[in-house]
Amino acid sequence: MKHDLILRVGVKLLLPFMLLFALYVQFHGDFGPGGGFQAGVIAAAMVILYAVIWGVPAARRVVPMGLVERMIPAGVLIYAGTGVMGLALGGNYLDYFVLLHDPAHGQEWGIFAVEAGVFVTVSGTMTAIFYTFAERER
Amino acid sequence: MTAHLPALQVVVPLVAALLCALLRRSALAWGLTLAASWATAAMAALLLLRVLAEGTISYHIGSWEPPWGIEYRIDVLNGLVLLLVAAVGAAIAPYARRSVAAEIAEEKQVWFYTMYLLCLTGLLGIVITGDAFNVFVFMEISSLATYVLIALGRDRRALLSAYQYLIMGTIGATFYVIGIGFLYTMTGTLNIADMAARIGEVQSTRTVLAGTAFLTVGICLKLALFPLHVWLPNAYAYAPSVATAFLAATATKVAIYLLIRIYFSIFGAAFAFEALPITEVFVVLSLAAILGASTVAAFQRNVKRMLAYSSVGQIGYITLGIGLASQLGLTGGIVHIVNHALMKGALFLAMGAVAYRIGSVRLDDMAGIGRRMPLTMASFVVAGLSLIGSPGTVGFVSKWYLALAALERGWWWLVAAILLGSVIALVYIGRVVEAAYFRAPAAAAATATEAPLSLLVPTWVLTAACVWFGIDTELTVGIAARAAAFLLGAGP
Amino acid sequence: MPALDVVIAHFNHWITVVLMVAGLYVVVARGNMVKKLVGLGVFQTSVYLLYISPGKIFGGTAPIIDPRFTVYSNPLPHVLILTAIVVGVATLALGLALVVRINEAYGSIEEDEIFGKPDEDGDGGGESSGVGSR
């Protein structure tokens, strides 16, 4: 579809806003609907849209499969690492109260770190699923 | 750090799985698997010792007080199951390297170890958690990993088996969630201990009864109780040898543990077995499994498939013990969870060694293998005798307790059925022994040599355990009796 | 018409029941492996509704503490179902991946065709043993 001028220009305009919206959903999760799952899917949708227009090989040059496959465990590792931080700082596993001096702040940052991990894993997983299915027939 | 053992029990294999996926080196992945399996086994042993000495352990994830937060709760029963799962994992880990290298393509080995560790994580999580919904999450972690493990088998039918198990397993897990949803709407809690405390007032409502039905069917799908077992034989027959041995020894046992937990810890023996006809249902279905599935096993030509059908039959013995719901019956059932895991683990590992050498576990190809691989087949014979239930092995111990429990109720016919089940086991194990020792060697078996040490040692460790715990029953029966007393509300 | 009122008052449960049974029926009755997965998805979706709908409290707002409100809806079912949705997506993705591989290995995704020609070695593993595979 990369020969269609309107699609190409339109999608080019759309992509940065999709990423921005993903980040908005990610960071606004404290105050409204949102969080790592939704943001991760939106971010992956950006990659998928790019791949639909310019083809999967082009998308794999921008976001290589090796990176995507490592994002999946890396995100979960961020989550598990946050839990272990709680252990290291003298609390129970996944204890956010002890992360900072103020327990409420600790909760905020703990959730922030976990959601960041969720974002990495979910966007990686969604992109990986797309790549795997899209590449199969070639 | 000992205070955090309950959390580390699940976190260590989880992190090891993530590192495997991140590092992508199969030798390194095996090393991580070995280290993580042994560490979890050590932690499970420490936890069980602490439970035996000090009583129930409660660990609050994230320092949120139960029933609001997720609680990890370890008592005698799940301490024992935890140690069983971790110990089997530890025994199989050294075996994995050569067997996996022979059966799975180089680039997929990392994923095998990742999924193996995730499966271990999920199974340990189901056992250790005290939160009913958390059980579902861990159940799906272990199940999804299991589907991948099965699909990694060499035969193309492995894909079909994995697909069928995926459909049935998902239905089972979803039924479990529906059941928990009903209980949650009636009690307003997901913590198992809290649920048990609150369920009294609403116990006989239609919602709770419907929830019980959903939970029973869902979990029985997972544990392969007789008419719901159709996913199991193909899944075990075509999965890689290491996966089969691990799953046969642990996955169904964990589901059985969950069933015991729900019946006895949430509903209580009085409600589940006196107000509802669960005893009748379980005794009938268990008998059908013991006699029916074992008979089907006797007609199989692929030994892994034969052992898989035999698993369905052996699970019948465990559910029989649960159905009898007496001190003796429950002791027998819980002991058989451990014993069956040991002997099926040993049998499948022996078959894995045969598959490693001759590339097949079909009876025709195995003819005469007993003389070429004497140590492997000797292990098969000893574990097979245990499966039959000959005295001096673990199989005898559990059947003894089940027979006593049946006599306690005056059910002579049940004792006869248990003995008949042993006779059928004698037939199918006998077929393998006949082929392996008394037939002229087949082409594949004629040139085979004894399996390497890294395969033999784990096989013999489990085989030796079959004999050891058949003679010294202090550990298994002692703890199982305590767990049974605890579940029936009599013990500490 | 009190009976009708009961039906209307519990309309969310009726939708749950219809979705649940329809999904399960598709899983059992269809031989096409993709359709089975779709049925499984519908079946799982019914559970989401089963959990979410009792969490709504009439007059309750989103559970974010604010001095203007005193009644909040129960947030726990949403969290549980978010997890269940993720599990459902993972199951669907894995199921579809398996179907792709089955299609490559057998050249078909119809259970009738696959089970119609069992593998040669006579193990019997190719026989139908799945849910409603006949």
C-alpha cells in the first residue's frame, strides 16, 4: 500500500500522535482509565500500522524482531525486579511502601515501575504476535 | 531471607525463565534451569520443615493484609505438594540437557527451558497461593506453558494434542473462574481462608451450589478424571520425553491438590460429602477410571501412550481416596499423589532414555531392549512393580490405605476392584516386560547401548525413591496423615 | 407480570448465559479449528460480563476518592477481568499459532479431514478424541 500517497502521508502524520497517545494513556493511568496494558497495545498498533503501509520488512528494520523478543521478558523482569527491590529494602515481595521514605510515594513509584514493565512487555508481545503471523506465508 | 521463602519459591523460577528468554543460549538456559530447580527444591524443603515445626505460614504479598491483599499460605498439605513438585523438577533438570538436545531443534531449546520454568512457576504458584483468583492466574501460566511444551514434540500429532489440550484446558480453567465468580458474589472475598469463614451462611444457596458444580467440573477437566481425560493420552504420548515426565508427575497432581483444597478448606468435609453426593460420584468415576482406563492401557502399542492411560487409572485411586473422605481414605489419596508422581516420573524417564537411544517407544521397536539397556529397563521394571502395587514399593502403601478405608465402610467390592486394578496394571506392565526381555531384538534395539549417566541417574533417583518410600513410610504417610487430619478438622 | 420483571432486572445475567452457552456450543459443534477458537473467545467473554456486572453499584462512581461522593463501584472485578482478558488474548494467540502450524503440517484445519486419515504407525493417536471432533 506504500504507493498510495494519501495513506502514506496520512499515516506518517498519525504515527507520532499514536505514540504520544500511548504515552498519555500510560502516564494518565493514575487519574483515569489507562495504564500499561492499554498503552502497550496502542504503541504496538503504531508499529503494526507502519508495517501495514510500508510492509513488514520495513517495520522489522525500524523495530527488529530481536528487540521485540527481548522486550517481552525484559518487561516482566522490570516487574519482578520491582518486587525484589521491596525485598531488598526490608519489606515483603512487591512491597511498594518501603520503596521511598513516604509510603504513599512509594506506592506511586512502585506502580509506576510495574506499569512501565507492563508497557514494555505488552507492546513487545503484540508486535511479536503480529510479526509472527504476518511473516508465516513468506 | 528465610522469612521471604514463600515469595522466592515462585520468583526464582520466574526470573530464571525470563533470563533464559533474554539470554537465548541453550547451554546457559539449561544451567539456569538446573540452578533454579535445585534452589526451589531446597526452598520447598525448608518451608515444609518450618511448617512441620511451627504450623501454618502466612506471607503477605506487597505487605497488604489479607483478605485484601494476596496471601501465600502454606500448611502441611501444600507444603508436601510444594516439595513434591519442586523435587521432581530438581530430579528431572539434570536429565533434560541430553534428552532435550536429542529431541528438540537447537533454536527451540531455549524456548523449551523457558516454558519448562514458567510451567514450574505456575504449578508452584497454584500450590502456594491462598487466593482463589491468583490460583487461576497461575493455572493459566502453567497451562499456556504446557501447551507450548507439548507442541514442541517431534511428531506432528504433538500439535494436534496441544491444540486439543488448549481447548479442553481453557474450558476447564474458565469453568473454574465461573465457579470462583459465583462464590465471590456470595461471599465478597477471594481469600480462601476468608471464604471458608464466610461461606457458612450462604452454603446452601443455589448460587454456591452452582459454583461448586462449575469448580468440580473445571478442576476435574484439569486433573483428567475419567470421562474428562480425553486430552491426556495424546498430550503425554507426543510431548518431548522430559515434558511428559514432568507433566505426568506434577501437573495433574497440582489440580488434585486444588480440588482437595476447595472441597475441604472452603466447603468443609461435612458440607461437601454429606449434603452433596460427591462420594457417590467420585467412587463411581474413580472405579471407571481404575478399571476402564487401565484396560485401555493394556491394548496400547506405544508405551508412552500406555503409561498415559495408566495415569488416568492411577488418578482414579487418588480421587477414590478423596471421595471416601475419611482419615484413612484421604491419607491414602494424598500419599498416592506423592507415590504416583514418583513412579510415573521414573517410568517416563526410563522411556525417555529408551527414546534417546532408539528413537521410539513403540513395543515392536523395543523388543529385546532389556538386554541392551539393562539398567534403564531394570528401573522400568521396579517402577512398574510399584505401579502394580507389589509389597515393598510405594504403590503398595497407598493401595493398602485405600483398601483399609474401603473396609472401614464395609465396602468389600471396592477392595476387590482395587485388586482388579492391580491385576490389569500387571497385564500392561507385563506386556512391556515381555517385549523387552523375551522377544528377539528388533532392528532398532539390536544396536542400542546403555543410556548415558545423566539420563540414568535421575531415573534411578526416582526409582530408588519408589522403593525407599515403600519401606520407610514415616515421611510420606506421616505427613499425609497429618494433612488429612488437618483437612478433616481434627488435627493441628 | 412479576416473572417478566425478574427477567428484565437480571438482563445482564441473561446476556451472560446466552454468550456462555453459545460460545460453548460453537466449541463443541464446529469442526473448524479457527471457529472453535472464536467460540472459546465468546465463552470467555461471557465470564468477563459475569464478573463485571455485579461490580456496578447503582449510584456509585468510579472508585477514586473524592469528597463529593460516598458510594463507589467495586473496582476489584475490573482488575480481575483485566487479568482474565490478558489471559484470554494469550490463549487465543497461542491457539491460532497452533492452528497455523497444524495447517502447515496437515494441510487442513478441519478436524474431519485431519482425523479422517490417521497417521500410519497405528498408535491410534490420530483418532478423534477432542471435544466434539466428530
